[in-house]
Amino acid sequence: MPLAFMSLCQREEGRQCLRELLRWEEFDDVRDLRRSIELDSLYSSIVFAMEKGLSWPAVVEAGKLAEELMNETKGLPISQAIRVLKDKLVACEPKLSPFKPCVLGEYFYHTLIRHYQLYQFVLCRERDVEQTSAHLEICVPPQPLPLMAGIEAEVWHYQQQLAALSAAEVQKRTNMLLLRETLHLEREHMLQRACMPTHPGAFLAEYLKEVIGTQIQALHEILQTEIQTTFEILELRLQKRALSLNPPVPYPPPPPLEERTKKSTKAQEQKKKKK
């Protein structure tokens, strides 16, 4: 029997079981407060009837009585609500034992009638709904590596620093090649402009002087750029060298050289014995 199963459940599970028996659609208790209170009232009246030892037909009648009272007393003054409650109890008295109507009467008086204004406020007035929705993107954390592939934080930072210095050195070399190519192209453009006669009576000596000046200027810029880049690369190599001279000590630290030599000698002797 569904009601018997509902009596064995916890409150929230029992409420959901009753909702399914009533064939109500699922709803949000916070957003649909009216529906939630109606379900609470029905569930509480049924549980009260079961705890008082009423028969199963009488338990069903108690639930129906609670539903009818909430629906038929909407908007009525409390005096008329009490009159409706008395009429309902008289009408269902044949289905209950002689003293059970009084028990149900006291129950509805201490629940529905005592908090009648609150029930009326919730059941009769529409709520002003202010709903704000926001899109939240959840990023799943990456799959962690196996523990055997893990390294200490100091060792990881040390490796990152070495990698950053190496990458900076490669970038410097690449930039130097790009600058050299750019300056060569600029020199060609300067020579082309020098070959174009600016004056009809230009002498050969002036032309050669202009060409040589253009070549010297381009070579000066190329050499200056390469020298500056070379010093920067040397500085990066010095930093890398200084960093490699002080590597972090792994944990646990490796055994002393003598112990490692003894272990290696014992391993070789054991292999010889096995042979």
C-alpha cells in the first residue's frame, strides 16, 4: 500500500511519494511556495492520522479533509472557516470511530485555524517574483598526471627557470637574424635610391661617395645590433650557468657515493653467484 510505504520514509521522501500519489508535477519548493505549503499540509495531516492509529480509509479521509479545507476556505473569514470545519467533521463522522472526529478537530484547530491568517496570505495572494538568472560556466579541472610523474615544487621551478632562459636565448638569436635580414633589405633600398641621379650633372665621385656612405651606415647598424644581441645572449648564458651550478637537492637525497658503490658491488657479486 502506498500510504504504508510513505509512513516508513523520511519527511522529504514521504512528501515526494505523496506528490506522486496525487499526480502533481514536480515543482520548486522555493519558487512555488503555495504548492509547497499545500503539500506540507496534506502530508502532515496524513502522518498525524497514521500516528493516532486511524484505519487506512480514515487516513485517506483525513487527507481529503485537509485538501478540501484549504480549497473551500480561501478568502473566507475565520468564523466561516470554523463553521466549514465543523460541517466537514460531521459529514465524515460515519467513516471514523466515535472519538476520532474530536482528534481531527483539535488537529485542524491547532494547525489551520490557529495560523489561518498566514494560510490565507499565502494561498490567496500572488507573490511578486523577481528572478535573476546568470550563466555560469564550470571548467572541469585537468586530468592529473600519475603520481610517479610528479616532481618536487623546487625542482619544477628550477626546470621552469632553465627552460625560460633557453627560450629567451633562442628568441634573441631569432630576433638577431630577423634584424639582420631587415637591415640588408633596407641597405638595398638605400643603394637603389643612391643610384638614381638626383642632378643631371652629378659627378662620378659624388655618386661613389654616396654609395660608400650608404654601405658604411648599413654595416654600422648591422654590427651594432649584432654586438648588442650577442652581449644579451652571453648574459642569458651566464644566468643559466649560475643556475645550473646550484640545482635543488632532491628529496629524499641520494645516498652517499660509498653506499651506492657498495650496493653496486653487491649486485654484481649476486649476479655472478647466480651464473
